[in-house]
Amino acid sequence: MKSIFMTTMANWWAGLGEADRLAGRYPRAERHLKRALAMLRRGRREDGVLAMNLWNRLGIVCKGEGRLDSGAHAYGRALRLARRHLRANDQRFAALYHNMAGLEHARGRYDVAEPLALHGLAIRKRALGGDHSEVARDLAAFAAILDGQGRHHEAEALHRRALARFERGGRRERREMGYALANLAACLHLQGRRDEALEAARKGVVLQRGALGRHHPDVKLSESNLSILERSAAAS
């Protein structure tokens, strides 16, 4: 009975943590997710799929806070549990590889990020087909890695492919459209196409504000990047 109660409490804390994560309230999300993991330990259920999901979410939160080593540790714990409990083609592997690739991108380790992103993309395509919005998210993440490697023309094609898929989703994909436009703007700027980059960045900020709210850290980052583009254009 104790283990069932502790699992119920872990799920409750996990729900709070996920709500805070999505809202960009990362310190609160981290506290809630760690409480959920503590509940699983007390109930001796820390070696299961729920713990895997919690470690994965904790990795996302740590990355959002800029604590990349802590994020890598959390993803490593999640991956070990995934290998123990999931089939090799389970989509949760795709999500985990997507997240691990994103962390390596943030570290500037693009050659490490690339195979992780491609592995997750392959799993997702097999499960969902090539035209699913989750596949588009993976394509957009892979495009950002290509940008980091200086492969901007390849990256631009993937950014636009992902954006076209999100646009077909309409209002439901407004958040992802905002991210895709922000990434496309960076890609265009790196190619010296300032006017196109500005247009994409401005559209992306508007969409992100509507989907995430003005106080979300991702919106603040996009606004900061837009300001840099605007100052660069004004100085030229």
C-alpha cells in the first residue's frame, strides 16, 4: 500500500512540475520533479518508466536553467532506465535523443549532437511517418545543429520544411511556428540575409508571445535576439 501511495504522490508532484516546466518556471518545476523522484525512492519505485520520464523532464528543466552538466546527468539516468524498460523502437527514445541532442547543441558540441538527433528522427519517422508534427520538431532541431556546423543551406531547407508542416497545423502549432521562425531567422542572419532574418524574427516573437506569454524565458531570448538583429540592421 505504501508504494502505491508514494507512486500516486509522485504522479501528483510530476503534474505540477510539468505545468511549471511548460510555463517556463524552471526553479519551481525542478523542485516539484525532485519531490516526485523522492516519492518514488520512498516507495521503492525509482527503477521504472515513471522515474525515466521524471529524469527526462528534469533534464529539460536543467537545460532551460543553463545547467548543462546537471541536464546531461539527468538525461543519462533517463537513458539507462529507458534501455532497461522500453523496446528499442519506442517513441520515448526519440524524445530522449531529441533532448540529448539539444543539450549537446547548447554545449556547442555539434558533432556529438548530430548522431543523437538523427537516431531520434529515424525512430520517430518509423513510428509516425514523415509528415507528423513531432517529426517536424525533430527536423527543426536537426537543422539548428547543421547551422552550428556551418551547413546553412542544408539547414535552411529543413527549417522551411518544418515551418511549412507547422503552418498546416494552424493555431494548434502556433508555439512551434514561433520556435521555427526564430531558428530560421538565425539561419538567414548567418547567411547575411538581414532583411529576411528580421522579418522571420519579428513574426516568431509575435507567435511566441501569443503561445507562451510575454514572461516565458524562451520569449525573452527571442526578443533579445530580435533586438540584436535590429541593432545590426540599423548600424549597416
